[in-house]
Amino acid sequence: MSHLARFSKDWHQLLEAGTLFGTLIGDLDEIYDLSHYNDRLLLGLKGIVSEAELHLIKQRMDQGKRNKARRGELRFGLPIGYVRDTAGAIAFDPDAQVQQVVHFIFRKFDELGTLHALVCYLARHGIGLGVRLRSGPAKGTLEWRCPKRTTLQALLRNQQFPEKGNPQ
């Protein structure tokens, strides 16, 4: 109930359907009979309050991100081919094979022209992407994975890699 109440449309659809079928809804406070007007009114208000609380939480989280960014402490996942060095600066992945594959992907995309053709080419030729693990006991180790469409999209959106020169 509390999860649905965060989204006004879903919450009100649930209340409407529950009214038609004589449904009882319960939370930690009480059991509500949707055939009673006062119970529907109270649940409607609880839904509005839950949605407002969610909005405030999102605002606070966004403001927290902005504050971290102002202080230079905001961390985010880097695209394939980049790593953070010991000082925290962004640099090319030190692995030469990762660099070669990333440059190859950019060249092949220019040649083929579409993301779909690139995905098919890489799959057909068994070309994997070197991904640095971001968490867990093996954090930072290199793992070769089959390229996914979304991963390639994110990589191709970041056009800086080939423009900064060939680090090989």
C-alpha cells in the first residue's frame, strides 16, 4: 500500500477498483473499507502525503548531489575505457587491449553507420569489452564481457576517447 501511494495515478486506480469490488485495504495503522466514504477520503489524503514526501526526498537527494559536485566530491561511473587514478583523476584505462578495443569500436561504428550493425559485428566476431568491476571483493579488476547495446550507446555518446589522441 505505501509503495503504490507514492504514485497518484496508480493509487487512485487502486482505490477506484477496490471500491467497485468491496475491497479492504490495511496498513500499519488500520484496516480501511473502500465502500465507506471517510475511509476512501483518508486513503486519498495518505496517497497525496506519500507523493509529496517522495517529491521532497527527491529534492533533497538532488540538492545533496549538487552540493557534492560543488565541493568536487561527486563520483559517478565512468564509461568503458576510463578509470580513476590514485589521485582520483579520470584517465584512460592502462590496459592496452582495452584501449585498442575502444578505438576499434569507434572506427567500426564510423564504418558501419548504425549501432545495430556494430552490435551484430562484435557478436559475430566474438569481440568483448574490457569492463572494470565497480564493487565487490574484485573491485577494479578487468573482466571481458559480451558487448550490450546500452553499453555501446553509452560508450559512443562519450566522444572524447578517440579525440584525445591515441594513447597506444
